[in-house]
Amino acid sequence: MIDKFPPALLYHKVSPRGEIGVTWVKPDAFKRQMETIAEAGWSTILPGEDADTKQFLLIFDDGYECIYKYAYPVLSQLDFKAIVFIPTGYIGSTNDWDYQLFGRRFAHLSEAMLVELSKAGWMIGSHTVSHVDLLQLSNSQLEDEIAGSRSRLQDLTGQGIEWIAFPFGRYNQRVMDVAVNKGYTGAVAPVYRPDIVIPEGFNLIVADAVYLWSAIGLIERILRRDNGYRIHRKFQKLVNGSSYGTIIWKRLFSSNK
């Protein structure tokens, strides 16, 4: 089911170290955003918890180390909890899966950081093993990516891993069905696919991404689900489409293809 969850804010990098792209937020801006949200009476909730008014889901995609350094301290002070999705093949490594102009790389969370976040009440989720386009995989490769990441995270944290975020926001019926068969109960994606049948008992959260220039006013409209944020949703589809650049680059130049 969709839309039964509170609104969801999706972040990628919270870092003073910029890049050519829009999916990052400066630490000072993130701090102001979270403090403003808290002052307005909002609090965080995790999937499976009973929701009340003025509660939202806070999601970090890709599991970058900068989340631990810059977001975690702010959220701890506000008693906010979040969900972080990480590709397990890059734990403690850099984002070599991503195309970056000028070769700029960002570190992912280490095992120790993930364990600490889990013990602090954060939810840890799967972002597959290799952060690949799942639509291009064979059935056995798809199962390995989806099941392998879940197994490693469960061994690492001792936490049941029930949620997955599909890399590049790419999924279809086959991907959805494999996730269900491998024990997941929900998924996060930036877009909703009306052509896909969501299996009984499975949940899909369509999250709203926060970008470099996202103003607090827009974030508040997203939380309230005001009509004005629908333009943001359309723009989000365009940004998500730009991820095809990484997919194409990997097909052309990856040594692992």
C-alpha cells in the first residue's frame, strides 16, 4: 500500500564538501531545516510505529559517512530517528559505483558507524550489494543483490532488515516480487509506478527528495502535503532520470561489465 505512511523526506549527502549535482545539502542548512521542523512541532517516526499527526519519516539514501559526521549529531539533539539505506558492497569504502566528474569520491558508512546508528534506534535498510540497475540483471543476479545485502546487514546489526531502497529508483514487477520473496516487507522509491501491482502485505513509500536549494518553505509544504509541492514531485522525476548517466557510464566503461 502507499500513502498510508506519514510524509517522507529523502536526503543523500549532508556535507560541506560539494559536488557537481543537486542531491547534497550543507550541514548548516540541514541543521536549520531540522531545527525549524522540530520547532513547528514535527517529530520522526519509523515504519511499523503508530503514527500521529505532525510525524514524518526521515530517510538517508546511499549510506554516506557524512551522515554520521554531520546529520547524526543534529538529529540526536532533537531526538530524531532516521532510516539509512546502504549498498553493502561499499560499506567502509567509497562510492565507486557512481559516476563523478573530476573523480571526486565520497566515503560510505563503516561497519562500526552502522552498528552505532542501529543501537541508537535508527533503522538500517538495504540498498542492494552493488548499487546496480536491478532491471538489467538476470534472475540469479537480482536475487543475489537483494538477498545478499539483507543477510549481511542482519549479521552486522542483529536487526531484522525489512526495508529496501531500489538503486537509481529503478524497479519493475520482477524486482518488487523478488524483494517480497526474499523477506522484505517494504520499499522506498522516489517515484510511484501505477503499472506495478504491490503484493499483499508489502508497502511502498514514495519519498520526497531534499536538494541543495530546497528551501524550508518547500520542505514544510512537503510535510503538510500541500498542493504546491506537486511541482517538486515533477522536478524530482527529472532529477531521478538524470541517474541514467551513471547507469550508461558504467555500461560503457566499467571493468566489471
